[in-house]
Amino acid sequence: MRRIVAAVTALLTVGLGVTDARADRQPPAGPDRPPARAGFDFTNPQVVATGLEVPWGLDFLPDGSALVAQRDLGTVVRVRPGAPPREVARIPGVVGGGEAGLLGLAISPTFRRDRLVYVCYTTASDIRIARFRLHAPQSLQVILSGVTRAAAHDGGRIAFGPDGMLYAGIGDAVVPANAQNLASRNGKILRMRPDGGVPADNPFPGSLVYSYGHRNVQGLAWDRRGRMFATEFGQSAWDEVNRIVPGGNYGWPVVEGKSGDPRFRDPVVVWPPAEASPSGAAFAAGTLFVAALRGARLWAVPVDAAGRVGTPTAVLQGAYGRLRTVEVASDGALWVTTSNRDGRGSPAADDDRVLRFPAGARQPQPPALLVGAG
């Protein structure tokens, strides 16, 4: 009997994706596995940091502090509640302007052993992904280069998936045809080994391309069962949340929003750009939270155990201006960055800020799920 119970437990553990490469870095209630019943008190945020310059990428260290990439300064700062931000790295070669600069940031899933921090940024000539040791930023090692950059549509979000691979959302660099060209790395979600190499099980042999037909992906997130979702800026009609599958074609520039065309995968959520312009994304307790820039709100998208998507609801609407990034800390709190100094907002005196919303009981109940969506 004990052997049977152990075998069933092992099968359930694998099936639910409990074994996670990120477990080395954080306790079981980490960003990808927050407390199952956690809600958030959106009425009483803690201000973790003020006076930042376009905080873009954000990820957590094992001690609960966070590293934040400042887009226009090309610097990485360490922030924690009750302490002023402290610069820990200045990335050489960063050239900004428009939507370019120092963008995504991700902590190695084996940080306790290797102390590595990953960044995505634009130089004068390309988009690069590099890594450095936190206490030796001069150790910067470029693991991907030569990706076409532009003043807009660079994408730039990077994140480690539950499989331990590094994913990167790369925009079409304002050349829509790039998105359908599998020889180009623009308009794609890329998947790579931590050293930048091509995983053997990528959908296109010898290629970093994981999915294509994207205009400008800026949010990557996985639910508790390892399903991947991405946020994407539309052109003028529809912004999107997409369920990402290996080798999937998401239609840009042939399609914007839902088409029903069997050649392409339809998004699971769409919004008019005025309500969204979606950037960062994070899962918590069966809800995909999406930070909206032009929409100046945080969208809460319910996703059930089968991956069905419900009706999104908005919180923080207009409360803090443009929102760029949302992440869930190891204690279950939701961290959100503003983006009011990015040239398109109206900054308050203390912008840009990092806000922390503690777990609580005041989160509204999600609406009924729409069966069959996605």
C-alpha cells in the first residue's frame, strides 16, 4: 500500500509541475506558486521605491529584495521595503531612445549557486541578452547578440520558465514582415539554454524561435501547470493575451486580434489599445495579472485549472498612471512598477515607483469563467 501511495504521489507531483528549476532560488510559495488562496489588498500599497527612471525588468533575489532595471539609465538597482534603492550594476553599451534601453531582467533559477543575473538591452546596433555575477558586474557575458533593434517594438521581456530555459519576447523592430520570417529572430518568442545555446527540443531544429507571428511581446508568464501566456501590443485595433505553444504562429501582420483563420492561433483575450497596451504579466492564485500602460490599470484575468480564460476585470484604474511590470514575490505579495517617466506619461513628484500590494482578503471575486475560451 505504501508503494502504491508513493507512486500515485509521484505521478501527481510530475503532472502538476511541482518539480521546478526555480525551487533552488525560492521557497515553494514563490512567484510561480503563490499561496493558493491569496488575494491582494489593492487599497493599501507599500511604496518600496520612488524616484526611479522607467523601471522595466524586475525579479527577486532569495532574500526577498528585488533587482530592477532602469531603462533610460542603463542601471540595475536593488530595492527592498524600508531602504533606499542601491545601484548594483551599470550595463555597458546600453543605448536607449524611444522604447529602447535596458529592458528585461531575470534572476538565474540557480542563483544560490551561480549568482547570475540576466539582462536584455539595446546597443547602438542590436538587441542583446547578457548575464553577470551580482557582486562582479564587470563579468558581463553576452549570450545573444545581433538581433535587430529599433526605436520601438524591441520587446525585451525575459523570464526563466518552469523548464529552466530562458525565454525572450522580441518585437518586430517596426518591420512587420519579420514576424512571419523564421530566419529572423524579430517578432518572436525565443527559447534558449541559460548559456544562450539552442535547446534540443525547440520546435524548429537549430533555431531559438519558440513561437512567431508576434508584433511586440512584453509580458511572459506561466500558470501552475506550466502553461505559457504572453501579452502583446496590437497596432490600432486589438491588444492581446496569447496562450503560447511550441511552434505556434500568432498571425501578425496578417492578423490583429481574433480571426478564426486555422493557419494562426487566436488570442485568448483582446482589448482595445486605449484600455490596455499590455506590458508585464504574472500569475497568482489562478489569475493572470497584466500591467497596462496606456490603459493605466492592472488587469486581472481568471484562468481555471483547465486553462480556460474568464472575463478580465480592472483594478487600480487611473490610480498610479502607466503600469509597466507586475511580479509576485516569494511571500505572495504583488509588486508593480509605474512607467510615468517613459515620455508618454504624466509623472507625479515621486515617480517612477515600485509598489507592493500585500496578500489580503479584499481582492474581488473573479467572474464566472467563459467555457471554451482559448
